[in-house]
Amino acid sequence: MDYSEEPRGVFFLIDNKSFYASVECVERRLKPLETPLVVMSEAENTNGGLILAASPMAKKLFHITNVSRTRDLPNDPRLIVVPPRMNLYIHKNLKINAIFKEFVADADLYPYSIDESILDLTQSWKLFGKTPRETARVIQQTVLKRLGLYTTIGIGDTPVQAKIALDVYAKHDPEFIDQISFETVPQLIWTIKELTDVWSIGNRTAAHLKRLGINNMDDLAHTDPYWLKQEMGVIGTQLFALAWGVDRSKLSQRIKVKEPSLGNSQVLPRDYRRQEEIEIVLRELANQVAARVRHHGKQAGKVSLSIGFAYAADDKRGGFSHTVKVPPTNSNSEIALTVLTLFRKYWAHQPIRNISVYCGQLSADTGQQLNLFELPEQQIKRDSYDRVTDAIRRKFGTTALVMASSLLKGGTMIDRASLVGGHNGGNSYE
């Protein structure tokens, strides 16, 4: 590979170490690296409670992972178990990214997730240290001093090198910093034995690669890229570039979505088997999505429904997903009717655990299209009802007005109204 024409910069991928757990430790004036603490979601929302985050000491002492459940927790008085406070974590994330903006221009900061950010320090790192690693230490110490939180930093000539340095090496470094460059790709990327240790390679992709005789990153780097593309499509080309640490993306050029959509998805608190209960949730989701479409001043020309089964069906399907075109609309009743029609057509009484409703082919909400098979007064009245309901909920909260069906067994709207990201929001922060 000739790297001479490849863009080269100084990129930091910064992870807030055991973020939720560390924030909870700091709030209790405990040391994040020395306190065994886990953040546990509510049992009613996750079918038994799910560990969202575990502190480094909890992982070390009790071998806890972030996918463990209540039953996996040891009965040990040293372990502190706390509920999530998503609003608090969002508040801390905003403060952390505000600190990052002291080191880069706004256009060179890309919040990657609630606990990770990408910084392009190509133009600014020399202002804060003699080497990129020294600048990374300055950032770490600034966050630690102001917020009491520890950060792990991967450094690379490209964003993908920084990500691999973070995920594979930095967390094992005494200073929680490591670096990959084009020159060290053979030593630090090709030597990775487990394909799934590398960002963007999941279990299914790894299994596909292994069927092709590619068992590690060295194999991937030395496979014919044209053959890879033939076997895997464009993802094959992307994986080949990954193995060589090549990444031509520019953080300052935000990706424009070709066809935006608006929607909501939900993991149900238990397996839903009864049609009437499932349809309560479908109506709730359809109404929430319709309200979002109206809020954005749009109408939808497509409605999509995705259903995830609780376990694979006899035909090995994990669920189904279908989309239909509709006359442009943002009506609660019309979107809900479309969703229910799709569900009744394709559902074969499998137990359900996941539901997603999305609206696409969005256009400006410039007027209401009346149909010829219903009195205009009734259609206008329904539209006015939807918009008045939106106004009341904006002023007094989502649960100020709810459908009577949401009070029945199976309804989830009221319980979910206080959740953030599917979990307890805790206190609000301005």
C-alpha cells in the first residue's frame, strides 16, 4: 500500500472510562477506579434488570460485564448497585464536550456517542504539547481536574486508526493512551487475531470472512481487494481499507442523509403474545411518530413497520419489516391504520419483543390533502384534534393526554414517558 497519497492528520478518539458508573461514583464522592459499582436498569423495563455500566473495580473483582443481569450479580456487601440517571449522564457529556472545544474548533469535534468523541487535532495539537501523546495527557488531566472523570484516548493518523488504538490498546496502557500510525499498521493492526476486536466487524461479518478463509487482520490485509468486493460488495472494499488503517472521511463534512425519516422503536418489557396488547403499543408508537412528523413540519409518503420476534420463528426469521407508500399525511389515525394493516397482514402469532415504526419520503406540511370518501369537516376536525393534542403535551407533558387504551394491560406509553434512551432519566438538568 502506498500511503503517500492518503490524507494524514492527528485524530483523537476519546472514551469516558466506564462513563455511567464513573459519573455515579463522582456524584457520591467515591473514586471511580477503586469503587466496585454497577448501574442497573429497572427490572420492569428489561425483563429482570440489565447492567448498563460497571466500574473497572467491579469488573476486576466480580467479572461483571455490561450485558449481565440481576441474577449474575454477586451477593457481596462491597458492591454498590444504583439505578441509571440518563439526564445526568447527558449533562456530563455536554460538559465534557465543552472541554474538548477548548482544544479544537467546533467543526473538528464529532460526538460519536454519549461516552465517545472524535477530535481532529491536526491543526491544534502543537498548541498544547510537544507530542500528540503529551497533548492527550493535557486533555485527560483537564477533564479529571474539572469533572473527576477518567478518559481513555486512542491516537491515529486517521480516525479509524485512533478507534482501533482506543479499543484494542489504550485501555491496557498505564496512562490509558495509545497510538497507531501508518508506519505501525503492520505491528499494531495486522497482529490482531480476533476479527471482532476491531471496530465495525461484528460476529456475522467475522463469520462471513472466516468462510472466505480470512481468520485475522493479517489475512484481511493481504487478500485481493477486488476479490473481496466481488464476494462481499462494497463492504469488502471498506474492510480491506480498515486492515490498512485507511480512512478518508472528514469530520468537518457532515454526512447528508439521502432520504431522512422519522420514527420510534421500542424494546418491550416482556414477550407480547396477545394481539390486542401488541396493537395497543402499535397505536402508541404510530401516534408518537405522527406527532414527530408534525413537529418537524412534514408529511410522510411512506410508512414502515419492523417487528422483532422474541425468538427465531420456525422458518428461522427473527422478525419482519415492510414499507408501504401512502398519500402524504401526518395524521395519527391514518398512520396508525397503516401500521395496523401491515401488522395484521404479516404477523403469524409469533411472540414479539421489538417494534419499530418509521415514516419516510418526507415533504413539507403545506396543507391537508382531503379524500373524496369522507366529509371534509370530519377530516379537518381530526387534524385540528391532533394539533391541539400536540400543543397540550408540549406545555404540560406527554402524559397530560393519553389514549384510554394506554391504561390497559400492555400499554407502555405512560411508563416510557419518564425514560431517556429507554432508561430512567433521573433528575433534569438545565
